[in-house]
Amino acid sequence: MLYSLTGNIVHIDTAMLALSCSGVAFACHASANTLRDVHLNKEVTLFTHLNVREDALDLFAFGTQAELRCFRQLVNVTGVGPKAALAVLSACTPEQLGLHIAAGDIRAITQAQGVGKKLAERIVLELKDKLAVPVGVAGAPPGNSHFSAPTPDNEALAALLALGYQQTEAMLALRGIDDSATTQEKIRLALRMLAG
């Protein structure tokens, strides 16, 4: 299986790009977020997923490993195919999707083209444990989609939840705080931010 491709972008379209690697141009489906980050005639490394069907081989390319992991989790949800997964990742980043899932925000997920309420509910139900705290939120270790060990971020988040704040607003408040801050400092600064 292809893990990644490195080469020059030779074509960009509304939902795909062509990446030239050693004289071979690979046509790749890509999310709006990935397409926004690439530029013609620039070398780039894209993380890939090859979808094998009876009548086609479709290559999907992503600018980050987080987006690739998120795509693979989405296509494992019952009823979510590669096109729907790509639509979701075009409507929001993996981090935003994690926040929507954590908050149970069905409406935000239905903003993706072709994703209705029932499918959005299934995405939330099946991915709640996997994407509840997204990559990129303060303290989330790289390569993981949730907190895995006690950290000042974990403890601060738990304290804010115990105070009655919703998980999404608590995570957003903690997001901009310096990683070197202690648990107490994080709680104090987050409370100040939440108070407005």
C-alpha cells in the first residue's frame, strides 16, 4: 500500500490534484483543506490512501497524517464511503471534526456535501471514543487522537468539566494556553477566558 508520495504538483482542480513523482503523475482526490495548502510546481509530500474497488483504483491524498487517519476512521463508519469522508474533511479540519464529535454537533457535520442527519449521527456515535479529543488540541500527543496519559491539560480539562463547562468550550479555552503552564495556571487562565 502507498503510504506517501513526494513530488511536484502539476495540476490542481476543484476536488483533485496531480502529483508528478519521477516522471509519473498520480491523480489524487483531495480535501478542500489539502488543496488550499498546495501550490503548482512546488514539491510536497502527501499522505495517501488507495481505495480498491472492482471497477477502479482511487488514490486519496492528504497534507497531514492527522487528516489521513481521520479519513480512514471515517470510511470505517457504516455507510460512509470515501467521497462522503472527503466531503466531511473538506467542510472541517480533523481538529474541528473532533470538536464537533465531542460536542455531539450533528448540524456542523451535515454542512459537508451529501452528509445528511442520519449519517452525521452515525459518525458521532461510532467515532465518539476515537475522535473525542482531536489532534492539535493542547496536550494531545502527536500521532494520537486522544489524551493517553495524565498531563496538566488532562487535569485542567477534568477540572473545567467538573465545574460544569461543556467539553468543547473547555477544550477551546485550554487550546491557546502555553504548554509550559502548570495545571493551576491553565485552570485559572481558562476560567478567565471562559468568563469573557
